[in-house]
Amino acid sequence: MAGNTQPAEQLDERYRVAGATAEQQQAVDVLTRQFLLTDERLGAIIKEFRRRMEVGLAADSTMLKMVLSHVVWRPTGQETGSYFAIDLGGTNLRVLRVTLDGKGGATSVHQKFVLPEEAKKRTLFDFIAQCVETFLDDHNMRPAASEPPLSIGFTFSYPIDQKSINSGTLIHWTKGLSVPGCIGRDVVRLLEDALLRLGLRVKVAAVVSDTVSTLLAAAYSDPAAQMGVIFGTGTNAAYYEDVASIAKWKGADPASGEMVVSIEWGAFDSEEFAILPFTPHDIKLDRKSLNPRGQAYEKMISGMYLGEIARNIMLWLADQRLLLDGRSSAILNAMWSLDTSYLSSAAVDNTPDLAEIRQIIEKTLDVPGSTLVDRRIFKTIAILVGERAARLSAVGLVATLTKRPDLLSKPITVAIDGSMYEHYPGFACIMAETASHFIPEGQFKNIRFSPTKDGSGVGAAVIAMLATQQQQQ
Ligand code: BGC
């Protein structure tokens, strides 16, 4: 496990905490050295990432799963009609009816449900079925017994092994889900069975990763879309790969010659912990997580985890009496009590007395009596953890984009969604800036990073339509 080797004297002034004691500053310097990543270090990680992508395209069951989505089409934007979709993410579930207008645009009627803890731990598929029922009943869309079953696109944001467009066995849960009895089983069957238990005749036409559906949603209006990325509760990306480069693909070559591959990049460096910049705070999080040694890359980047890394750092400092005079609280002591959204607010608190941060420490975390220096240290932690996440995010992007240099010679669109990308201050800029260090300027200018909010619902509907069309041919 190599450490980052940036000498202290080169550390950025931004990480000097005004008014800190020498001991406090020393501890912040330790953190800064751990969390800042040099281009040299990032370059080595990118190289290893690329190698792992190749390994995953050659064989099953490797660290990067390189899931074959069986999506071998690109929409033209002229497709029309109404299609249903279920969009299951890490935090929410949406049920939609999407109408494609044939001009690259789409409108939707949708309902959003927050995933309750009970569903995350036990009743997920019954919960989804109930949401579909609520949606259909509320909108008067339940199919009559005489009508054909409803065809639906299912965005399932967890790793599955796909043998066809409408089946996929769960590899493992991520993002805090732990529903028993699902690993190794076809999630489409689990869903259709739950729907049948409610007497709903619904057929899943396609099951897709949220990255694949985000990509297809963008592709519906933009022929240059090549990659779909999620930086949200979890992280992952999908891209169009040349079938000739997918050694493990044993099926007939599609007419298009390409297939969307979902990298499942959150698992990069899992089990091995060989190259990512693990700090003791990451290791502590990992040990206590639901999936120890799993989703190593995701745990440094995504919204589910950053708050917890920061909480570990706070306790490390408090235990040395370098923060909050060594005080903590039942809340601060509890795992996951610091939501990543608080780091977002802290990173941009520019009030003279850091009022927002005071609120977080004293009210949310219930540790009264913070000093201005405590609050400055908290802000520095938020910046360090967030900036490392943004820089590491560039690793996967660069590795994927440079894998197909043929695509970089003309304009290409990278569709991106997720709360980290959308809300974390500076995330999008730092990510793009870091990526620019590793892609020649002439190619980099062809890349358009395009925020694609809530694309996964529309994308699932587009894919359901393309899959249905294909079956009818
Ligand atoms: C899952 C991926 C998903 C990503 C983004 C990860 O935890 O393993 O399947 O695409 O989160 O939602």
C-alpha cells in the first residue's frame, strides 16, 4: 500500500489552518499528504485501471466485471411511443411512463418513492411491485385482463451478470442493500414474481444498469453520446465497446458491431487494495461496512461514503485532543451520522465565523462549543475528502476514454448524473481539470461532459422500446 509522497513544504497554502496550534497543523499536514494525489500517482492508477478493464473484457469473474449489457443499438431520436420504466437507485425508486416524441425529446409522468430501510434489508422486490401498483392505479393505467401485459424497462443499479437483455443474476449488493436470498438469482424473475403476487401483468423487456440507461437517454437526443457515468450514492460507468475487443463475448456479432459495457468500476482495487490511496480512515470505514474489501474505488468517491470518511477523521483528531478539545457525542460516535451533503455545505461555507459549519458540528452532530479553528479544520477535511473523490473520479473517465482513442478524434458526449456530480462544490470542475492532464489537448477539446439529470428513467424506456422492436423483427 504505497503512501502519497508529497513533501510537506510543497503543500498548498489552502491547507494551512489560520490560528491552529503547531500540533493541529501537523495533523492537518498528515491528512493533506494522504489525500492530495500527484499526477504521477494518478497516472499509475489510470494505467492499472486500463489493465483491469482488458482483463475484464477477456474473462468473467474478475475485479472489473465489464458487464455485457446486450444493448447493441443506438437510438436515432426518431423513435416514438410510450413506454414504462422502473428506476431503482441507491436511495430512491421511480416509476415512470415515458413518451418519446420522435425528435429526441421525451416527457414523462412519474412517481418517486424513497427506499425504506425495510426494503433495503428485506422486502425490496415486494416494495417495488407495490410502487408499480400504486403508480398504475393512481394514473388509471392498470392493464385489463384482456389486454397484453405491460412491457417495462427496469433500471437496476446493482451489479448483475447478464446473459440476455431481460435477465441478470445479482453478483452482490452495494450501497447499503442487504436483502437476503437474491445473490445468484435473476432479478427480473424476482421482480416479475413479486408483480404477479399482486396480480399485475407486467413483462420486463430489458434490465439495465443506471449507467447504461443514462447513456441511452443521452443518445436519444445526441448521436455523439458514448459514455454514461454515475457519481451518486454509488459510482459506475458504461460505454460503447467494439465487439471485436470483447474476447469473452461468445454470441453472434451484432450488426452494429458494438455493445454497451457496464464497467462496474466501483469495484476497482477491491479485495487487493493494491493501488488506491488508502488511509487509515478508509480502512476503518471498509472494515465496518456491509461489504468489507468490496467496492474499494466507490468507497473513496461516492456520496454514500464520503461523510463517513470525514467522521472517522474527526474522531481521529478528537482522540488526540486536536479537535473540539477532545469532545465527541453519541451522534458523532455513531457510524454514518455525517451525511455527505454536510460536507458539500461545509466546503463552501465562506461566512466569517463559518456559521454553517457551526450548525453542523453543534446542532447536527451535537457537539457544542466549537472554536473557529475547529470549524476551519472541519472545512479543510471536507475539501480534502471531496477533492480526492473528484480527482479519483477522473481515473475511470480517462482510462475509459483513452481506451477508444478512435472516438476521441471527433466530438463525443459523456452523459453524467448523480448527486456528487450535481451538488458537490467543485466536483465537476476538478474532475474535468484532472482528466485534462491525461488526455492530449486536441482530443480533450472534443469531449463534452453533459449533466443528464434523471436520465436513467428515460433511458430504460428507450431501451425497452429498442428491445421490443428487436423481438418483433
Ligand atoms: C453499483 C452499480 C451502479 C452504481 C451507480 C454501484 O454501487 O454497483 O451497478 O451503476 O452504483 O448507481
